[in-house]
Amino acid sequence: MAKEQASRVISFYKKTATQYDKEYENPFFKEVYDKITWHHIEPYLPKKGVVLDAGGGTGKWSIPIAKKGLKVIVYDISKEMLKVAMQKAKKEKLENSVSLVQGDICRIPFVNNSCEFVLAEGDPISYCSNPKKAVNEISRVLKQNCFSAAGVDSLFATLRRMLNSEKVNLDEILAVFSEKRIYAKEGGFYCWAFTPKDLHSLFTKQGLKITKIAGKPIMFQGRPETNFIFQDKEKTEKLLKIELKFCENEDIVGYGGHLHVVAQKTNKKDNKRHE
């Protein structure tokens, strides 16, 4: 299963790498989703040291992190995505700050306690073959008392989208709720989806203490009829302010479009690399 999942993910990004970033250039992502994400990354970055961007793809987050004077390793399963990342780094004159390594997040080729921050944004934990192994690897390479941050697919948001689709399949919804994974037809591979409770269990068992879980976004759906908001800078800023007020609310965080988790390595644990 692991090899097949990895092969399918590699195949998908081989076809989409050059166009990947364009999909996220719309106002919903630039003005809401991405700003919520950065709000939950930037405060936890170290003052100096090495940042591992696991599943970093085209370097979307590696570039702004490198601009803060940090060394960033973009680690991704797709060599095509990594090529795009290096093109960006060269364009920004960050070749000396950004390095590339190809590989699977379930098997990170770095020694224990070697990174001051580990990022896994863009759903690599959801797309990998084994989330437990992926988070264990993140914990293993992260230094003691340092932070990690990750974005994953939200189970409740996934079920909500399925329930409100034109071709709703109630049996499929029940199956996804039970298995906590869904087959992404557009990608051709399975995706793991999580609840806040799932994330607490997953990260805690791997020696990471949850600091925050945020929904991205919680209230705003980004539908065509609400796009007028982005034509007004003041309204756009107010929208983001509203989302930041709600996105960490424990009563509703699980309904976020995606979930973003921030965790700190506080438990001394013998995280051995999976052979």
C-alpha cells in the first residue's frame, strides 16, 4: 500500500507541478487561507537554525521563511515540485538559504534532533501512506522544545462537502466517517482526514504537545456570491479579522475547511527512524 500511495502521489504532482501555484492565486487563498496559515507559522519560527519544510512542494512557505534569514530544506516526494521551488529560490536570490531533498515524509533522511522547526503544510500528512510514521519522523528530527506546524484535511469539512454535493452518496459518507480517509478522484490517491481529537492523539503519541489547532477557515466559504468582499480592501481586512477570532474556537474548530496544528516537542522520546 505504501509504495502504491507514494507512486500515485508522485504521478499526480509530476503532471501538475508547473501549474500548481496558479490554483492558489485567487483571493480566497491569498487573503484568507494563506494569511491564517502564516499567522500560525511565523510566531513559532526560531530566530536561527534549520527549518525542514517536509512536503514543501514548490516552496510556497520555504521562500518567506528563508527571507527571515533561516536555512530551509525543502523536502518533497516530487522532483518536479522541487524544481519549481528552486526556480523560486533563484528568482529571490535565496539559493544559499534554500536546499532541496527528495523523499517520502514517512522516511526522512536526517538525524535525530537536527531541526529547529519542522513544517508540513499543504497536506503531506494527509497524503502519505502512514500518518503515524510521518508525525513520528517529524518528532524525531525536531529538536527538544522546538515547534512543528502542519496542515491536514478536515474530516468534518470533507463530510460536509460530500453531503452537499450534487451526487451525494450517503453510504460513501458513512464509510469515510468510519475509515477517516477518502479517495481523491482528481489526484488518484487516498487522503487521510482528521478531527481535532484525532490530531491530539496522533501528535501526543509521537512526543509532541499540541499548542494550537486552527480551522482554515471556519466561517467563510469563499463562494462566488461572496467574492465581492475582495474588491474592497477594508472589507477584506475585516473578513480576515473575523476568521482569526473564530479559527481557534474549540467549539467549532473541527469544522474548518482544513486543520492547522502547532505542536512542541516536550517529551523526551526515543524516536527511531523507521527502517
